[in-house]
Amino acid sequence: MSNPPHLGRGHRTPWRSPLRGPWLTSVFGLVLLVGIPVLFVTGLLSYAAYNPDLSPVNDKTPDKGLLGFYLFSWPTHPSWLYGVNQGVHVTLGIVLVPVLLAKLWSVIPKLFERPAVRSVAHGLERLSLLALVGGGLFEFATGVLNVQLDYVFPGSFYPLHFYGAWIFMAAVVVHVALRFPRMVRALKGRDLRAELRTPVSRTRPEPPDDTGLVSPDPAPPTMSRRGALGMVGAGSAALLVVTAGQSIGGPLRETALLAPHNREPGRGPNGFQINKTAAGVGIRARDMGSDWRLVVRGGDRELVLTRQQVLRLPQHGARLPIACVEGWSTPDQRWEGVRLADLAALVGHRDRPPGVLVESVQRHGSFRTVALRDNQVRDPRSLLALKVNGADLSPDHGYPARIIVPGAPGVQNTKWVGRLSFGETL
């Protein structure tokens, strides 16, 4: 058995909780072992939906780059697909925060082991632990900040979170490969039901072993393992209650205390959630007035249309929601406008319209230019929308015209559209 961990010569470890040990760590680890792969898969699907340009490691060339091997054309049916995927991703990520913190608390003595590396195998384990802890904290922290629209980290959230996820998941795979047999033995070593019936007065430390988790000088218990599990479970349940409503909608939307607030511009036909206001992205009155023009390009053909000319084109309707990367979704709204496929036909792409590059007249913020795939353009519900719920779009919802595409992330539903270039890409 290894010597007890020390902070340094003559300084005994302060980690004296009698609850720490392989069993409790394994319980938290088992929950994360189920939840983290779901987060990883739903995150990858979210990036597939974004049609991401993550070069040089990832790009939109035919082979899609080293990390883009799985990318595919995100479907437009069903229209709620992205909302459900992202709702699961965001809600589960927030719900797992207490479990992640509890797991880190349970293994903190391992972070201060001395000597730091005892062998090649031990060094590999320590390296995976560093990537595991650092990657986990980075992924969860950036995810929570993104939900709150608080972009304090350097660079774009999307590639940072994407590449961080691959590093974190690689560390998880290595860590599980090294620790899974020990986790199984630890879970079998104690009966969960018996632990849930054990009060503080009968709580005892786990038997000493070579994991370094069991304190060699445990303090008297102030909480049972039942209490620790209950506290973490209650924290996760509370976060579920105050998060899930933004994705589920209806009356539960009022319970979504962690969702971004002050994002519903009043009542009426345009009274549903937004992320960006017209003023916030630099839209001026003349950008929405009589000077506005829609430029439609396709190869060597180009049309310049006023809003009245766009209104005289065949109009169609579709009931579609908006779902954003932050995890919130709107109820279905009734949109009216011109089909993207019909606009493509005006500039020569009649039979099989290609993808389109959509450019906004906004001056600030991200996603001023967005690429839509050909399957999105061809869906008859994909519109250059001019109205919603029977009324003209409000400035905050993209007046004079915006994109609405079924099943697409909210940022692809570009507002304040000024140019459509069919057959062009980013």
C-alpha cells in the first residue's frame, strides 16, 4: 500500500473527510459515465446542424477534415429536431454540474499526490487526469457561460467548445480504460441500499487501500454518504427544474430561471423570444426603410428587389419554431414569405437549387453571413419571411426580411437579410 499523500515535507494532507473513498467516487463516476457520452453525442450533432467552418482541422471540403468525419447534411424533418437535441444537451450539461463538482471533491487528494509520477503507467494516468479535470471544467464552464450569453472567453465559443469536447472525451476514454475495473470492484464492495439507510452516527470511513482517496487520519463524520448523495441529487434536481422549461415551453417556461432574461419583446404577433435586438447589432432606420433592397444572385445573374416587389412574389406559409444553441425554443409561429427555392429559380436555379450564402445588413455581432445547405433551400417550408403570425416582422425579429428554416439552429434563421447568393459558400 502506498504512503499517505502529503502536501510537502512535514505537512499532512488536509483532506480528512471520512466520506472519501473508492465507492463514493465510483458512484459519482458512474453517473458521469452515463451522462458525458450523451453530452458528447448531442454536442457533435449540434455542430453537424451548424454546418460548421472549423478549419484548418475541420472544414467543408469533401473529406470534411480530421474531426469532421461524421458531419452530414442536417435534416429539415422533423422541424423540432434541433430543439430537442440542443435542449437535451444544455439541460443535461447543467444538471450534471453538481455531480461533476462532487466527483472533483471526492478525488482532490489525487491531485496533490507526491511523487507526482511513479511509473510510466502512473504518469499516463496523471496526464489523463489533468486533461480530464481541465477539460471537464473548461467544457462545463464555457457551456454555462454560453447559455447566459456571457462570452468572456477569448475567441469564438463554437470551435473552442468543439475542440475542447474532443480533448475532454479523449481523456475520459483513457481514464475509463485505466479505472473501469477498479470502479466495478468498488461499486460491488458496498451495497447502495445499505448506504442509503446508514445515518451519520453509523458512518465509517472506507477501508484503507492504495487509491489515495481514503484519509489516513479521518475526521469525525458530519454527514453520511446518504446525505452527500442526497445533497448532490437535490442540486441536480433543482437545476433541472430551473433549466428544462426553456426547452419544454408552455407554462414551464416561467420556471426557467437560468434562461437568458429580458429577451421577449412585449406581446402580440412578434412577442416571442429573441437573442439579438436591432439596436444591439447596429441596425439603423434606413436599413429597414425605403432604401432597403434585397440582392439575389446566382452565377452571373443578379436581381435587386424592393420589399414591395418581394411581397408581390408568390407567398407561402409555414408553422415553425426557433431553437437556439443556448437551449431555448419558441413555440411554433406562423411565418409568411417567399420560398427560398422560388428565389433560387429567379436567378436560374430552377430544378435543383443549390445552397445559399445569406448575408445580413447588421453591423455588429456574429453570424452576419451564414451558409445554408441545398437540402435546406429545397424544403418548401424554408422561407425568406416577411410576416409572422399575420403581422409584419418587428425590427427585433428581422424586418424587413429574415430567413426561417425548419430544424435549423436559430443563428441560421438570419435576420435583416440583405443578400442571397445561391451556389456560393463561406
